[in-house]
Amino acid sequence: MRRFTDWAFLAAVLAVATAAAITLSRPTPAPAHSTHQPDLVPAAHSDGLSEAEGGYRFERVTTPDSRGPAVPVAFRILGPDGTPQTRFLDNQTKQLHFFAIRDDMHVFQHVHPTLVGDTWHTTLSLPDGGAYRMFAEFVPTDTKDPRHPVVLGVPFSVPGDTTLVPVPEPSTKTVTPDGFAVERIDTPEHPAVMKPHSLRFAIKSPDGTPVRALEPHLGANGHMTGFHTMLLSATHLHPVEPAGAPLVNGELTFQAVFADRGEYRLFLEFSHGGTLHTAAFTVSVI
């Protein structure tokens, strides 16, 4: 089983017209994250390596310290002047995206906190103990480049007996808990480090037929959050296919450049039949 303690990988996005794509690259000196708007030139920004970046800082208010289906989390985002920030630019229909991952990649959450006063509140479903990391992603209102969110990350742990699960071996096929079959159909199976690569996923309904269309979720046809299993870097990606457009053979495409060799755990979220589904893959980069 692999654990990741300190991590970093950079992301920059390539997109054309309505396309949204990403580039993952190593942070030097400040890490980078995915962009969400058309962008022809890779650019560096945060990927959650630190709790402070670009003058912004993650201030803990309530940190998860127990397991359960709705464990409370509360935090503030302090700006360069040290005051809590209560307004960000809309980013994929939300002011703030929030992620949590356990260090064995077995528990993943993507939620959207609510602002109460100057403090952001949400809950996490944490079924087991262990070491975790949480991330807050936002676009400051005074940013010089609204395509590039700031991503702040902080660790936390849930005490008690923990059942750690080995990261699944790289595979091109998976099935969601509710029966959707998702297959990686791009080649080569093992992308080369620092070379452009199209990740393509074919989605089939539980009855075996290709999904003809997906319901827009947070303004996109789908979302993918990726983590390097050893470095524990994070990025939030969106597909090339425009929201609501018919899918050819049920396929979604993401453009990526992987900056580090090793394994990445990818969580693909898509909406169909009024339900959000999540498919997870392990990808080995050589």
C-alpha cells in the first residue's frame, strides 16, 4: 500500500473554443492547478501543496476529528491583508470547491461549502479513520488571471482503528457502485511523462448501452479530480465535450500532460438520471 505525505504536481490547462483541458506539471517554486477557461498557454498556480499561497491562507475553525456520515468542517480564507474573504469569482458555478482525500485514495469527497458570516461551513462523509488532506479551491476577485484558481491544502487525521486499502492496480476498466461501466480507451495505456496525452473514457449504462448524453453538473459535462498517489498533489479537470452536447459512443475526453512518473488516482464524476456517479481509475505514468 502506498501512502503519501508531502506532495506536489503542477497543472495547466489547454483548451480550444468550448474545450476545457489540463496540464499537470511540477511546482517550481509554487505549485499549479488546473484552469477552467480557454487557454492556449500553460501557466503555473497552486495545487494545494501549502495552506498559504499568493497571499491567501487557510485558517482552520473546525477540523474533522471523528468518523461519520456528516462530520462538520469550518474554515476561513484569509486574504493578503489578513481579513476573512467572503466573495470569490464564480468558478464552475460555485464560489468555492472543497475536496478531501484519504492517503490511501480510498475515501474521496467533493463538496461545496456555505458561507455563514465570514466562515465557510460544510460536512464530509468520513466512514473510517486515517490520515487525510483537504483542499479549498477559489478564484480571488482581484486576480490578474481568472482562469487559474488558488488551491490551499491542509492535513487532518481521524483517530481510531483504520482499515487501510491498497491503491488499486492500474486498469482500463471500472464499474461505479450503481452499475455504470466506464472504460479508458486511449492509448498508450501508460502515458509518458511530460508529453501531451488525451485521456478518453467511454461510459455505458447498467444495461450495457453507451450513454448518449450527460446532464450538466456544475456547468460541465463532467468533472475529474486527480491525485498523485505518492506526492498527493491535486487537480480539478473538465472534459473537452461541451456541457449538454451529445456524446459519441458515450465518450468524454481530457487533455493532459503528466509531470511526474508514478501512479495517479483519478475520480471521474458525471450526472445521469438525476444522480451523480463517480468512477475511479489508477493510471501509471512512465
